[in-house]
Amino acid sequence: MSAVPRSEKPVGRFRRMLDRLSSSREDLESEELREDTETAGCTRIGDCHDRQIVTVTGTLRTVTLRPRAGVPALEAELFDGSAALDVVWLGRRSIVGIEPGRKLIASGRISMIRGRRVLFNPKYELRPLGRE
């Protein structure tokens, strides 16, 4: 890849088409998620800091049931194209609609645990399935 960040490259129609053809599927999906974050007016996960109250959006990559201190906890990894965030619902074994590939908006206070961003028991809104 070139040393020039994507945002500083020329933005002509031909250049955009060439970038799309030479980019991997992951790069294209990440770029689309970053655009969705800006459109929704949410904070990028990569810009979130410890103890900050945020509203973030992205796609759930994984959903697992992992007990914490003997209490059931539903954990999901939310990705917005800039970074990942662990979303944890304590005391829950499952939540209808919380599944890999689903888009959602989550709000709450960020915690940093072992170098990872975590959002416990967030307020959330499921985004519609398919293209919006």
C-alpha cells in the first residue's frame, strides 16, 4: 500500500474507481461502515476513550455467551471500520435480534479492560436488515 493516507489521495472519479478495484472486500466494507458512522452522527469507535459517554454504530461480528463471575453475560463484538468494541449485556443469555451481521446503534459509557474498549449494558437500537 502507498504511504499516503487514503483521505489525502486525489478524489477524482477515475481514482475512486481504481481504488475500489484494487481494494480488498474487507477494506471496502470498513470504508462503508465508516461512512455509516458519519451519516448517523455517531462517534467512531477508534476515537472513544475510557470513561467517555458515547453513541456508536457498526456491525456485530461475533456474539457469544460468556459467564462473568458466575453470572450469564451475552458478549458481542461491534465493528465500525475504525476499531472494534465489546458490547456486554450482563444477566442475559440471549437477546432477540442480537446476532452476527446485524447493525446496531449503542449508547453508554466506555470502559477499558485489558486494553479493549467495552460497553456494559448499553441502550441500543437495532438497524433494519438489508440495504437501508
